[in-house]
Amino acid sequence: MAPPVQVSPLIKTARWSALIVGIIYGKRRYDNLKPIAEEERRIEEEEKKVREEKERIAKQLAEANEDTILNNPRLLLYSIRSPPDSLWREKHQQVNVWISA
């Protein structure tokens, strides 16, 4: 093997200077970008909450629209033909109360 080459002190100084300047630049750049990234994460979190809320509402609406009287003609016709007895009694009891009062 060949013996190690003697590196000029000027080159050594330039390498160390470039390393130190790069570390300082990286630290300043990181300090500059950190608040921006925090703000972006905060905004993304808020948007995620809104998006999840919209998805939850859409899911509830989809579930509610699956089995309704309006979507099922048989249920609609049945409900039109024969109202529940309890509702009919409540309605007529209220009318009787108003008339007697």
C-alpha cells in the first residue's frame, strides 16, 4: 500500500470551514422552517377534524336514507292507509281537551 498523502493545510481549513458553515446554515434553516411546519400541522389537524365530521354526517345520512318510509313504497302505503292507533288517540284527546276548555 502507498503511504497516506499529505493534505495541504489550506484544504483542511477549507473542509472544516465548509462543514461548520453547513452546520450553521442547517440550524438557521431548521429554525426558520420549524414554525411554518407547526402551523401546517395545526391547519391539517383542523381540516382533518372537519373532514371526519363531514364523513360522520354523510355516513349517518346514508344510514338514515337506507330504510325510510319514503324509500320503501310498501311502508309508505301502509302508513298512509292505517295511522298508528296511539297517534290517532292522542290527536283526538287533544281536540277533546280544547273543546271542553
